[in-house]
Amino acid sequence: MKFKYDKNTVVPLFMMLVAIVVVATALIVTNKELRMGYDFDYYQRWNYGTLVSDRTFDACYTGDTVAEITRSIREDFIPKAMREPDVESEVLAAHPGLSHAVKTTLRQMYTSGIADSNLTAAIHADSISRVSIQDATGVYIPTDTASLLTPEKAETMLAFAHSLPVDEAALLIEPNVHLDTLNNERLLQTATENALYIKQVTKGDIIIENGVIITPTIYHVLKSYYNDMERDVHDSHIAGAGRQVMIGKVAIVALLMLTLYLYLYSMRPKYLTETKRFLFMLLLLSVAAALALYAITHAHNYRYVIPLAVVPIVVTIFFDSRTSFACHLTLVLITALVVGDRVEYILMQLVAGFVAIASMQELTRRSQMVRCAANVFVAYTLMYIAVVMMRGGDMTQVFTSAASTTPSLDAFEWTVIKYFAVNCVTLSFSSILIFVIERVFGFTSTATLVELTDINTPLMRTLSEKCQGTFQHSIQVSMIASEVALRIGANVQLVRAGAMYHDIGKINNPAFFTENQMGVNPHDALMPEQSARIVIAHVTDGVQMAQKANLPRVIIDMILQHHGRGLAKYFYATACQAAKSETDVDRSIYTYPGPNPQTREAAILMMTDACEAAVKSITEPNDKNIRDMVTRVIDGQKADGLLNEAPITLSEIETVKTVITERLRSSASARVSYAPVAAQAAAQAANQPTPTQSDQ
């Protein structure tokens, strides 16, 4: 393979380098262990060697777990309060004239406890339901705050029980239970520190061995080790090792992306020349990789929720299955850089992607997306079970409904199956993404083409009502061209849809086309150049109708190209005969606007359209005459250079001839022509097609 430095290689290569930068940046940003050089997360298997601590450090819980533990400690913490026993005696001594009944009520209230302002506020806010009150012996006794009295409640009860004025009752009430605020904060801090503390790891201790599952405790020990190294700013060796690991990962990303570029350069070079399509491919791959890297590194347990199979599905629909395989392989290998269980992850994602590609070989109905998602779900599930069995994992939960909160690949977990289900439900809505892509990038999916071939679409209904002959002609061309496309490996649905719409421009002047005439030919009263303009105008009229109906660009191109830059030969020959010399006739008046067919599909449509029309004008449509007519028409198109710009080979053109001949044998019928038989014979003798062959 010789590499050429031209626009078709340098521009896409630059775009690929930009994509590499985007993906590499996402990898660096989402990397969580840059200095340490290890990737790890909950319930992964430690796939590195035995890790021995090179320092002494305190292992504690880290990250979001700290907030959870702190919140739990605060919720469970019972604050301490102190009872002041002298308050009761001081109040009674200050009011010696109180009746025995009032003194008894006061003693009962002070025994229950009257809360101070801080405790009262907490009771009103429902933030404290229990409190430990220290008794006279110094022992703390847990007490429900509901049994305590607030000053306001005590005043009201005393005034009501003894018919006292509220102001007088208020003088007898003093809080005797006070929150020990300073002591509570100290105790709460100590409890939190003790709950967060795991253990002390000394230098030389084994932190984790190869193959061990990373439990939450081990995870936080590893994070504590990592954080301690982060604080050690003088340890340049560790920092350098982390950078070296990251440089290696970025290099892998670059090599994978460049390998994809080399695949396209050698196997699918046409995609490199189509800037918009290539840009879309890179954008899809880069965005998918960046999002997957972010999601996996921030929620490792959810790595199988991410619908990576969307990428191969979209690439299969808008490109081809082989390119889809290359893109999916690249994406999976890139995202595997941040996954601990790399081998299992790669196996499961590759199988799921391959199943998705096989399920979407030809999207003819959007409902196929649901079936594809179901197939992917089955593939994920079977591979997951196989991986668990390969590791000798526990399969008991297969027969139970119990769900673990710690999903892993070492034991069967229904939670992982739920992840697969969420993945595939999301995948089933890919048709929405495909619809958006079609509108934003102007691509056309097979499903859209299939929908366009419905004869109940507005344009098809109008064509069938106003141009019945043209409608039947379009149906016939569509059937034959589809068979041709199938035989030479072209896009069958595109050919079928293009053939259905290629003559919609005839709606404006149906009577000027022989298939719609009922014995009266309006061209008999017109000059050749007038007739040519009317006939040729069905191309530009068709384009305008297609644009107004928002038909895809590929269909509009086929309308433009189905006659290429060919001549309306019958009218041109008539004009030349009347002028006695070709030099006196303006050839451009009789030339279709073109361009010539640029794709195999457009070339198939041109050949099939001309042959179908020509064969219908044969008075004796036997096998020999049909074969001769098909050969003459297509060879004439080749001689005129109309097929030179289409990527179709001579062997494929011969196949086209054979298929068209086979299909027309049973469907040929006589067709009304513009001129008498003598004129047709004269045209054929001059190696010119009959009027109905090229003029329609």
C-alpha cells in the first residue's frame, strides 16, 4: 500500500488527529489514579501484582463514603444533656408561700425535666428524638424528648392546673435540663473519626494480592494509600510512574485510531473523500468514547448499562458492516483501558456488538431496532453466564430472586442482568438517534428508503392518479432495477426508491409522454425543440417536486441523473432532418441537464429505465428482440459516455444486461410511439434509439 500525500489523505488524517486529541483528553480527565498508575474500583478483580506498602499510613474511608458515614453518625448520635438539681430547690425557696398542691406539681415537672432554649429549639425542629440526661450519680440515662417539658408547656400546665395567671406561673418555671453542647461536638467528632478509621498500615504490609476482589474496605485502603502518595509531593518517582502509565494509554488510543484510519485508507478509501461522512464517523466515535470513559470511571458498576452497541448499529446503517466492525473494535479497546476486568469486558462488548451488526444488516423497518436490542440482551446474558462459569463463580442466584448490591463477574448477580436490560431498552430507542442524524447530516437510512417506496405517499398517489402509465412504468422499473442491484451488490432499497420517484416530474405534463397517451400524440402539433423542452423538463420539474416534498438528497440526485447528459435523440434527429444539417441545430436544447450517473445505483436506474421503455416499443417482443434491444440501448449509453462517471465495471454492466433481459421477457408489451413505424426504422438504421427509449 503506497501512501499518497494529497487532499484525500492529509485532510482526513488531520481530522483523525483531532479525534485522537479529543479521546486522549477524555482519557486523561477521567483517569482517577494518575500518579499511582493503577485503575481500580469496587468489586473489580485486582489484576496487578501484589501491592506492598512502602510507607506507614492511616487507612480511612474516603470520597462520598465520608459524607455517608458522617450523616449516619449524626443521625444515630444521642446528644448528652445535664440536669441541674438545684433549680427546683431554688425556685421553691424563692416562693415560700406556694400551696402544697402547687409545690407538688412543680416537683413533678422538674423531675420530668424542663428543657432549655437550645434543647427546646431542637425539639420543635424534630432534630432530636432522644437525649442522654446525666442523673445525680453521673450516669447518663437515654430519655425520649417527648417526655421533657418546654418552658412554655410547663407554664401553661401549671397555670391551668391551679388557676394561676400565666405571668405568675412563668415566675415558677426555670429550665433544669441543658444540652452539653461542647461535649456533644467533641463526642460526635470522636465517633466520626473512629467510624472513618479503618486501620493503620505499616511499611511492608501487603495491601492487596493479585486476583483478590476489591471490597469496599480494600478500596478505601487503596485510596488512602493513593492519597498519602499524593500528599508526598517530593516523591517524583511515583509521579513519574503515573505519568508514564498515562502516556502509554494515550499512545494506545493514538495507535488504535490510526489503525482505524489505515483500515479506511486501504479498504474503504471512498469514506475518506467524503468529508461530511468521515467527520460524522469520527464525531460519533469520539463522543461515544468520551462519554463511555466518563461513565465507566465514575460509576464502574454501571459499565454494562452504557449502550456501546449504538455505535456499530449507526455505522452499519449509514456506512457498512465491515466499517462498523472496525469502529466497534476500536471503541471497545479504548474504553477497556479504564476497566479492571479487561478480558471479560472486551469479550462481552465485542460479542454484543457483533450481534448488533448482524441484526442490522438491512434496516427495512424501525421495529427491527427492538428485535436487535433483544438479541443484544440475549448475547450479553449468555456471555455473562459463560464468564461467571469460566471463573468458577457461584451460580446459586440463577435460581433465586435475591439481588446483590455488590455485582461482580465472580458470582452470578441478577443486578448485572438488570444492567443489561437497561442497556438494551436504551438501545431500542436508537431509531430516534438515527432520525436526528438523518436530519442533521442529511444521511438516509434504509428504513427511510423503505418508507418512501410506500405507494400511499402523497407523491405516489398523485402520480398514480394523474399519470397511470408513468406510475406502472415506475413500478416496473423499480422491480427490475431492484433485482439488478441485488445481483451486483448495490443498494437495493436506494435503487427501488429512486426508481419509484425518478419520473414524478411527468405529473406536470402527463399527456406528452407516450405511456400516458390514449391514441392522441400532442407532439404532432409541436416543433422538435418545443417537444424536447417539455420532455426534458420532467427532470427539473421532478427535482422541484422532490425538494418541496423534502425527499432525501440521494433520491433527488437519482432524479437528476437518470438521463444523465444524454440527448432527446428522437427530437434531435427530427430537427436535424428538417434542418438538413446537424451544424444548424443547437444540440444543447436537446440535452438533459444531468449530471451523468455518479453512483452504481443511478447507473442501474438509467439502464433499466431506458431498456424498459425501449422494449415496450417492440412490436414482436420475443427473446431475441428483447436481448438485442437491451444490448443496443446499454451499448449506446456506454458509447455516449453516460456511464463513464459511475463506479460500475464492465462485468457488472454485462450482468445488468442479463438480468434486465430475463425480467423483461415475461413483462414486455407493445407501447405507443411518437412516430410512424417508418420513422422508427429510420432511427434504428442510423443506430439511434426509438423515440420512447431515451426521450422519456
